[in-house]
Amino acid sequence: MIERVAILHPDGKSRCPWPGTDPLYVAYHDTDWGVPEFDDRALFEKLILDGFQAGLSWITILRKREAFRAAFDGFEPAVIAGYGPDKIEALMADAGIVRNRSKIVSSVASARAWGEIQSREGFSHFLWKHLDGRPRQNAFRSSAEVPTSDETSLRISKELRKAGFNFVGPTIVYAFMQAVGMVNDHLTGCFRHEEVRALGERT
């Protein structure tokens, strides 16, 4: 496997290799990915979008994120939980999103599961308790070292499935954990590694 380390960009900053030079992807890497997120609704949104990503690239979903937000009522779980057949058909006709019936129907079931978790303990607590409420600070030099899943993502995946979520396999969950800052997987050569570490230490 070819090692891929942080790449120096024309602006003088070294970044993880995965966003390439796509401006939208670079902006997401610089401002969003890896930032610790504790908001219950925002965590639900990201998990649902990661489920829609299954079989696709994240940049595909990122380019459609605003259309998804509009189509799914701002990812308000209580609203999505009430979706019926007419709304599902409307979503299937919306060219701005990924029109996959299984994933759309799953998002409704997941919203209902979210509601039960939220009323019981809070969705953020449900997730973050697996890391004692603090981000895990990794120190990977190369993307070849970064796992696609781990024991924590497997455990969270099992709990989510038991609660009624779908499209939450351990690989999807690990990608979610990276995105919402549960783990800091910015490479050590990336300028964001230390910035994200500092954010995590303030939690």
C-alpha cells in the first residue's frame, strides 16, 4: 500500500490528502471535519448523511448537502419521524438528493429511534459515553495507518442497530466518528491536527 502523508497546498498549509484540491472539499476539511460535535440534532443529521453515503463518495453527498437539508426539513428528527408515504414519494422524485428508497425509508425509522434515545438519555450522550465524553486523539502520520473501523465503532454500530437505526455499520460509524470529532484523525502533518486537538481538550 502506498503511504499518503499530508500534502502541501499552494496556500502554504499541509492538509490530509483526501480532500485533494476541490475547494468545497478543502473548506469542509478545514472547518468542519473532525470538530467535536455535541448537538443532538446535528449528530443525527451527520449520521443520516453518512448512511446516504454508503456506496458513494462523501464529496457526492457534500455537494448535495444543502438540497438534503431542504428536502428533509432541516433534519429535524421529530418532523422526519412523521413522514408518510406521500412524503417518501416526494423525496424519491427530488433530483437534488440521493434517491434511494431503502435509505429514505431508513431515515424515517432512524428518526423515530433517535426520538426514543433522546427522551431516554440524549442522543449526544448515547454516542459520546463510549469515549467518556472526550475525543480520542490519534497520531497517524499516513492515511495508510488510519483504520476504517475499530472496537468503538463496532460497539456503537450494534447499539444503534438495536435501537432501530439502519445503514450504521461499523465502517459508516467510524467515518461518522471522524467527521464529528469523536476521534481526531487529521494526520499529524496536517495543520488541522493540532487545532482540532486543542478543541478536543476544551471539551
